Amino acid sequence: FLSDLGLELTPNYQHLLFLAQKMCTEEPRTAKMISATVLMPALWGNLNQEKSSHKVSKIFSDFSEFLIFPAEYDTRYTGHAHSGNCSWSRLSFPEFQNLIWSVLPVLPENCLPPGKIRNLVYAPDIYNVVQHLRNLFEENLGVREGSLSKLRSSVFEIFEFLDSTLQEHIEHKNLKAIWMKVEHFSEITYVNAVTGDFSKNPARRPDIDIRLFLEVQKIRSLPCFPVGETFTSADRIFWKLPMELPGFLYSMPSSLAAYQTLMNTIGVMVSPTVVDYVHVMGEMKRRSGNKKINPVLFEIANRVIREIASAAPKNSEIFNDLYVPNGNLVLNSVKDVRFFDAVWLEGRVKIEKFNFLHVSFPLWMSQALGIKPLSEIVDERLDDEKQTLYETNTNREPTRARAGGKIIDAEKAITISKIFHSSEFVVGIWRIMYHEGFYFSQNLDARVKKLNSCQVQVVPEIISKFVNVVTEEDITLEPSGSLCIFNHGTKMFFLASEIPKFITIESLIANQIRRYLGNFTTEFGMAIKKRVRRLSEARGRQEGDKRETRGR
């Protein structure tokens, strides 16, 4: 009878759509009850009876944006049981809960679509999964997993999902190259997400939507990759690691190597570059602050800095971010330390004014890192005021040769000047420089030319001072006289007129040249000394021959 009057036994599509609209205005608790007990069973029943999948999709799309679907929030996120209603697009499903629990609620088990419309249940998109992974480590929600082993298990489950999704996308598109930009500390390279090859200038980029891959790259610097008992970021993991640097850089573990497509997409490098080693020293500085590093860290620092010095290009900007140990084992910026190469300055300058590189690092390493030696920072200059007062003092005693001492007269000064001005002197200096490993540069060439054109002047006594050329600060410890000084500003080479018997003129000149040119090995000084002596002897023979010729 009721059927004859037009009463329907079950609600149809129009009835349910009206109910859905009405529920949006109801109090949340009431709406939640109606949805779970009335609307969802009726909606799934109607859709399950439809034979056309196209019509199922059309009907469902009309409902999907209404806040009518029951939603349960994970207690790991909320801290307590919590539920409500939301739109279909803001829901996930129980089987994917571990992939998204901090981002999306799930549809309860008793409200899942049945039978042939089960295809309405789909995997979460990569964007939500990546956001969940970031929440675990950036928002420290990972601690809510309960234990480290559970967190590792969840991370590997996420990696499995990301890797398989990327792989399906690559195979579906039949791709051979997806070039992804990787900002690698201060470098920019491209990685092929298919093969893992790197390039500075890739031949082409695929004509596809690569937003999926770009989203995954966001986890590159996230410390979410399990290695041993810790988690680290992908930019500290390498397929081949030349040397073990525990706590800083890691070899690719087999547990992560299984997700090769994921590792390629985020740009895991084959082996560390100089940039990575600089980054290691920066991280060490961040951890140690202004405290001394312990012997273990110093050993790591020694190996890392040696690697940087061996491979880094000269005058590289990456050194702006490099830290090195000073004499007190405190890490300092490479720009703030000096290499101690000037033993002759001890007791003559205020050494405490400088911050020196640790003594375990040799000269060649300091040069490779662009660390200035003390001898280039400290300039010995004539103390013009005191020198003038001395030379105008009519009461000073005349110069006398002490027992066995040497007197340099004007004729001797002329001979020395000729040595400096000779082409043999320049050739000899460069030969020695090459032998010592110093190659041609504009700076060295300019210095040698200044020596080659300098004038030698003999003065009764040289009164000098020491100046920091960076700050122009007078750092003289105690005023003291010198026997030899090259004032490169005026190109004047000053020699004291009286030289003690235990010092040769060649030694004085050689040491002054050695300091000025910036090559600080004893062998260099000895070689210059021999060269000057040979030139001096040759000049002496030439002068003797000329006098003999004139006498004839």
C-alpha cells in the first residue's frame, strides 16, 4: 500500500544529497552520528548497485567535498582519541595510516566502501607523505612512534612507498632521463633520477610534470635516513666514501641502497667533494663552539683539511666557510688564522697579537688554503723618526770595525747593487723558486722585479719597527737595530755599515730576500746565499779583470 503511494524503501541519490547538505548545518556530534549510521551505509549501497563506473564517479564527485565522511585522528598526533567529519579529499585509509598520520585522518574500518566500489580507496599522494616525513623530524613528532626501532620501521615503510611510486611514474612515462637540480651546499648540479648520473649542464630536461620529483627532493637535507644507530641527511651519505668520518659522513648502507630510485631522485652523490669536506668542518665548529676539540675530532679535522688542501682550487670562495684548528685546538675561520713561518720575529714582535694555525699543518697546506704567513703580515720598516734622529746626531760615535768585523763601504754597495740588477740574479731566483714548488704568479713577478731594480744604501745603523700590514698597527716588542732591511715601498735595500764577523753579507741578503718573496724553507735561503756568493765572486773577477786591463 505504502509503495503504491510512492514511498521508497531506500533513500535515492537525491534524498542523500539533500541529507548531505542538511548535515553541514548540524551540530558536529549529531552530524557524526547521522553520517556513520545513516548516510554512509545508504551512499555505499546506492553506489554499489550502479552498473556504470562513469556514473559512480559522477555521483561520488557530487558528495566528495561535503564534510560528511567520518574521520578518526591518530592518537600519536592528537594525544587522545578524536574523531569528526571531513571531506573525502582530506581523508586517507587505515592501510596507509603509518604514511600520513600527522597529516590526514583516516576513514574508520566500518565506513569503508564495499565490493566493486572499493577502487574509491586510493593511496595517499606523495605530497602528504613527504609532509608527514618532514613532520616526524622537523616537528619532532618522531618521538611519538614510541621507540627508535618503531621510528626506523615507519621511515622504511615511507621510503618503500616513495620509491615504488617514483618507479611506477618513470615506467609509466617510459622515461630515460629526469634531470633534477640539486643545490649541493654552494654548488649546483643535476642528477638523473632514472640512472643517478650527475651533470653540471644536462643535455635536456624531460617534457613532463616533474613536481612529483621536486617534492621528494625536499627531504634531501632532512635527517631522516637511518644509518647504523643514528639518523642523518642524504647530503651526508655517499655511494663510495674514501675515508671513514664517523658522525659526519657515511657510506651508503644496504638498507637504503635498496631504494635506488629514491636515492637517485634526491641526489645522493657518488663520493664527497671539497664542498662536503668544508661542510664537515663547519658542522664540527657548530658542535664545538669556542671549546677545544678532543683528540678524536682533531684527527678527523687533520684528515679532512689535508683532503681539502690537496683537492681545492686556489683562491676558492669555498674557503670562506672553512674552519681550521688553531694552536689551542679551537676551530677558527681560515680567514682569521696565520701560518707561523718567522722564527726570527720571536722576541721582536708581539706574537700574541696573532692567531696561528696548529703546528701539525705544514706550509704547503696553509698555502693551498690561502692562509697568510706571518712574514707577509708583518712588515719591517725603517723607523723614520728614530732613524733621522740617529743620523743627525753629531755626538754619535763613528763606526768602527770590531775585532774581525766587516765594514761595508760605498764600493761594496755598488757591487751588491749590480748583483741585484743583473739578469743572472733574476734567472737564479726563479730557478730556486721553481725547485721549491713556487710557480709563476703576478704577485711574485712584481716582487722579483722590485728586487731587480732596488738601490743599495749603506747606513751606520738601521733602526726599524714592525707593523701589521693589515691593521697598520705597530707591533714592535722592543726597539732593536737591524743589519739588513729591504724597504719595498721605496725599493731601497739598506745595509748596516758594520757586520759582525760571524755573519756573512750573503747570509744577510739571502734571508732578507727569503722573507720578502714568501718562501720560508731553510733550503731556499741556503740556495739564494750560494747564488749571491757566486754572483759576487763573478762580479769580483770581472772588476779585477777590468782593473788589470786598464793597468796594461
